[in-house]
Amino acid sequence: MTYQFSAAQVWPQECALKTQGQLKILANKLPKSLRPLAHKIHTCDKSWEYKYFWSQTAYLLVRQKSRIHKIKGAWGPIHDQLFEDWNRSEHAEIFLKTLNKTSNMKLASLEAEKKVALQLQAMASDVFSLKLKSKSKVPKIFELGQFPKDKSSSKVSLSRSDEILFESWDKKNFKKHLENITHSLALIKTHSPTSYEYFKSFTKKIIPIQQKELVSYSLQSLPGHSFINLYNRDRLDLLDDLLHENGHHHLNHFLILEEPLVETPELTYYSPWREARRPLRGIFHAYMTFYFAQKLYFDLMNETQLNKFECTKAETQKILYRFCEETLSLNYTAKDIERAYKAKKITKMGHQLFTHFRDLDRKMAKSFAKAYKLLDPIKKKKIKKLSENLDSQARWTIS
């Protein structure tokens, strides 16, 4: 398949087609009691992103069901595969709870398997409005907008064709949050128009989160849905968070269509953002998401210097600092990605995606020296320390 990385708005259409194909396949692989649901979801009039979420949950059931029957004797590769798949899923809690209680992988897997089957039925009823003979009570899925209490929702519209859904459990702050998101997207559209074009292609829904320890997050299994902290962040943070999660959506759409990496779980590569070693997939994701932060702050830096973006002195310093920080971090990680490609850990298509953004990153990086000169002494010291740390880490990189 050939991709146009500068015209990525076509990816959602291709993902929708692939999801439909997966539902057809699932209709013959699922347990007999669930096969009719796959047929009905395949033909129902509902967003493909929800269909993809259902299909990924269904594939988990199919994979694990096949492995459970192969469990025999002492711990082996099948046990590893079962454990890792459950542990990465939203059903990890019930699996681990049963496993810790019984120390029996098969019993824990069977319990989790029942939960997944019930979840698929509940989603068919609640999300796709399919009528079922019996309804089993299962925990609500926050990510699907199944909140403990009534929700409020509204479309955020900046033009006739540009609409996303804001859905919230917090009615008290609903109006304020809606205004903040609308204003933030208007700023992105005005001052970082290329970033906005990517945003409107991939983000479909925003849901607020309130935990202080969480900045924002999204799920690979639910494309286009961003969970954003709207309580403990300033206005620049909100612009950054919206585009950061959109960067995940952008890459996740690509991952639905192509697998760019040869999976390596080893914590081989140093991540400047986490200040810890991560597997290749972690730094590849990081590069593809923090690129959009570099792009945002590069655009805001230029707009500020042209007096087109009004901000305080503190905000100006933050823009300059974040641009310098992201430029150094991206440059460091790009070298590791290139080494991984030469070691045949990244596919040709994955490398083409990376190279598209690396070329843009390099062009922006030419403004680093200019931005660094405008930093106050404290921030200059921090950037210098980051540069020294990355130079030190580079000497220990395992290729």
C-alpha cells in the first residue's frame, strides 16, 4: 500500500474499510453465541471507531480462547502470551485478581474470558443499540462515555465541516470547558494551521479527566477519542495536550493499516521525556507525538515575534523553552530510530513515515540557536543541562 503522509486525512477512510473486513472475519471465528453480533455490528450505522474497539476486544477473546486450551504442564511460551495479552488489556484487573488468589493461569484466564464475552454483549446493547435476549451487568466503560452519572455533550464547531464531540460527566464545569476547548482550537487553527489540519483529520471526541497525575491519554483500540485534563493545566498546556493526543491518533491510524516495527520488548532506548529506558515502540510513539509539540511551539514562537499571538512574558519564555526542549529530545531520539532501522527493527514503510516528519523537524531545528538566545538565564541553564545529559546518555545507547 502507498501512503501520502502529507494527505493523511484519507487514513480514516482506509481504517474504516479494514475494520469492516475484520468484522466479517470475526463473524466466523467468535463463539457461536457472539457471531450474530459481529454480523449486526458490521452492518449497523455507527462510527467505525466504535466498531474497531469492539473488534479489538473480540480478537482478544479469540486469541485467548485458543491459548487457554493449549495450557499444559509447567510455565511456557503459551503462559507468557496469555499473561502479556491479559495484562495489556482493560481486563487486566479481574485476571490478576483471580491469578493472585488461585495461582492458576487457566482459571484466571477462564474468568477473564467470561468477562470479555459479557463486555462484547454489553457493548452491542449500549453502544450499538442492538436488542439482546438477556442483559448481563458489567462495569461501565469510561472511555466509551459510559459514566456513572448522566452526561452532557455538545459539538465543537469551527466551521461546517470541522466538528468534534465534547462529552462530559461534569455538568457544573461543562460550559467553561466547552468554551476553553473551542477557544483553544481556534488558536491552533489561526496560529498553527498545519497542526489544525492534522487535528481535524484524526480527533473525533474529547472527554475530560480530573486526576492530577494524568495529563492526557488515549487508547490505541479507540481511535480519535482524547481524554484531556481540563482542571490542572494552563492555556498553553491545553493546546499542547490536544495536539499530543492527536499525534497518538495519527500514529494509531497508521498502526491499524501497517505494522512499522519488529516488536522488541527490551528496554533498549533512552527516552528524554521519561528519563528512562524504553522499548523501540515507546520511543517511536514518543517521536511521532512530541513532534507536534515542537511544531506548535515553533509556530507560536514565530507568531509571538510577529506580534500575532498575544501572550505574557512568562508564556513567551515557556514557548521558547518548550521549543528548545523538544528540538533536543527529538534530535536525540531520531538517531536511535535511524540506528533501529539500520538494524532492521523498523520496516521500510515505518521509516518512510518517520522520515517525512524528520525532514520537517530538521527545518524547524534551524531556529534553535535563535530561540536559545532569547531564553532567560534559568531556562538557558536547564536546556544546557538537558543537552549535557543527552550527550552522556548517547554514549551508553545500545543499538
